[in-house]
Amino acid sequence: MSLVDLVMPKMGESIMEATILKWHKQPGDAIKQDETLLEIATDKVDSEVPSITEGVVEELLYQVNDVVPIGSVIARIRTNNGTAAATPVQPAVTTHAPAQPAATTHAPVQATVINTAAPQQRPAAVNTGGPRFYSPLVLNIAAGEGIPLSELESIPGSGNEGRVTKKDILQYIADRKAGHIPASQAAAGSSASAFTQTATQPPARTETPVRSEAVATQPPMVIQSGNVEIVEMDRMRRLIADHMVRSVHTSPHVTSISEADVTHLVHWRDKVKKEFETRENTKLTFTPLFIEAVIRCIKKYPLINSSLDGDKIIIKKDINIGMATALPSGNLIVPVIRNADQLNLTGLARQVNSLADNARQNKLRPEDTQNGTFTLTNVGTFGSLLGTPIINQPQVAILAVGAIKKRPVVLETDGGDAIVIRHMMYLSLSYDHRIIDGSLGATFCSAVARELENFPVDRPL
């Protein structure tokens, strides 16, 4: 008989903790290898964590809603094997409810065999004295509560290497509101602006009184009256709301709008879509055609494919296109097509359809939503002519494509101007005005429109 430790898996480079949503097994329950033991959530996606061995659940070390540092032992399973190898197991990740088989993901759960049932001591908080890392979830909470960097740094952390966890900051906020925080500690950060940047960036560089007031001011409590229904936000909607608010407070948004005559593109797709589906066993939607045009323009204007780190512009050599996808719940997720510039039209179509299907069936993996460099959102899917999308941080631009509508337009011909019926579409590019000026933003948006207008109607399939 031996005990096998289950360790909280690492779900991404920037993710240092996860929240336990549900235990599928309790102490004393039998469990098979690869059977789901629990569900966890990060600030990106939710996941299932499978058992790495067959046996009986001996102990659960955390409760539902506990925020657990990556690498912590979360459960122990008693097996009949005398020894067991440390085997990486990859939990299936979903966007709302877990459903993906464990063998297809890339977040390892480590196994360690111990010969005694005595529980191990959890590591004490360690402060290395260097710059502290704060997870995006902690940063969101701090920004929402108006906690500046100087005050955040004074909060004791119980996570790995003294990191502040969600539990730590929520407890601190509760104590502060109850008056249990010494005035000297709270006053230490009163002169700083509300915290809106990561801990590795000097707050004085990017904070302004306007942003501080916008972040720190809490909306007044509204007393509802009349015939109303109050609906609690689900967890994913709260994360989306935090992400959108943080984006608006981080980037000064500007939107440029162009119009495109996509008649040639529409006619070509109508002509080949049945043959394409028969040959490739996947549908040809407009989205991969839009992505093709975006990729060509990014290569001409690489600054669009960048991010900002303090006063440094990071131009990305990889072109990873995020595609905003609506979920059955009404929430939104942005799966990413990695190295999209290396795929042909068939490869893009397969990736678009696969990621969209996995998103709607709650089968996305952690890496499916990470490292995007530019985002495309198709607001025309829902009948909108155009939209002014919010930038998906830390990217610097996002393109919205509207509905394709037949309209009478003036067409210049050798015989003079003529009014004809054409397939028209609006494109709107929102961009970060800190590094993308109006000239570049408008030029890029117009370039994508020209790519779509000049689509070769005789293009071979």
C-alpha cells in the first residue's frame, strides 16, 4: 500500500493559483486512473483534473472555493501498488464546464509516492525580498478596491514565495473595511494612485489622477424598486467584466472604420464551398478568408502585432490570431490560432471550425486561449453592421467585421458611373493610441478592406 500525492497543475506561464470549484470524489471513494477527481478554475479557463492512478481517495487537503497555489498537494490517493512512477497527467480544460479527455492537454499533474499516511506540512510563506509577482486575479481585485501598489506590497502573502493569493487580498479588504487594519499601513499607500499596472512596472510611470479616480471610485449602492429581477453574475461573466474594465483603463481606445466591397469574395465562396466541404470534410466560412487578409496586412504593418511593456514596444514575430467566439451561455471566449501565417486556407478553416466547436462544447484546452497577438471578432454573425470592440489585453488592436449586406453603390466604369448592387461590409479597428497613431490604425484598416475587395474571383481552390 502506498499514498500518491496529487499536485495542483500549472495551467500557464502567468497563472500561479487556481480555485477549486468542485470535488467529484470524497475520502473513501474509489477512483480509476484518468477519472475526474475535481474541477478547478483560473482567470482564463476552467479545467478538470483527473486522477493519476487507481485507488481510494485518502484525503482532500482543500475545500471548495479555496484558492490553491500551483504545485501544492491537493489530495492523496491510496493505491495497492508498492511503487508508482511520477507521471505527468494533463487535465482537460473547458471554458465553462469540463469535458475534454485528460490525455489531450498540456498541464501536468505530478505524482509522488510516499510511504506514510502522515500529512505533509504545507510550506510557510516565503518572502524573497525581490519584486513580488501578482496574478491577474489579484491585480483585478486590487484595482477594483482602489488599493495602490505601495499598499498591496504590504499585504502578507501565504502563496508560494510569499505571493499574495486571492484569499489573502479578500481577507485584507474585509479587515480594512472592518477597521482592523492599522492606520499607518493603510496610509502608506494613500498617496499613490489606484493600482492599475503589474507589480513589475513602476506605478508612477503610467498612472494619472484621471485613471486613479476612475479605478478607485466605487459606484454608489442603488436601491432597486419596482418590478425587477436581480441576476447574479456567473464566474465567467465576472472575469469578462474585469478584463474589459481593465482594458479600457489601460489603453486609450481609438476606432477607425472602413467599408469594403466583398462581392468577389462572396461569389467565389458561394462557388466553391460545396466542393471544399466535400473534399476537406470541413466547412468554408468567411472567417478564414478574413484571417488571411489580416495576416497579409500584419506582415506589411508589424507594429499592429505588438504589445506594450512600460515604455518598451514588444513586436511579436509570431502571428497568433484570436477569434472571438460566443458560447451557448452568452459569454465570450477567444481561442487562438497559433502561427496562423504558416497555414494555408484549408488549415485555417480546420482551425477555425475546430476551435469554435470546442469552445461551444466546452472542450478548449488552456493553451487554446493563450498567447494571442491580434484578435478578430465577427459582429456580423449577429446582424450588426459594425462594432467598436474593446482591445484584448495585452494586445494593441482588434478588428471587428460587420454583416455583409447587399446595397446599391456607385461603381466607376469605362462608360461612366453606374449604380449597381454589391455585397458591402464595414470593418472597424480599435487600437491602443499609446503606440498606434490614427494614421497607422486607419491605414491598416483600409489595407484589410482592400485585400478583401481585391479577392481574385478566379482563385483556384
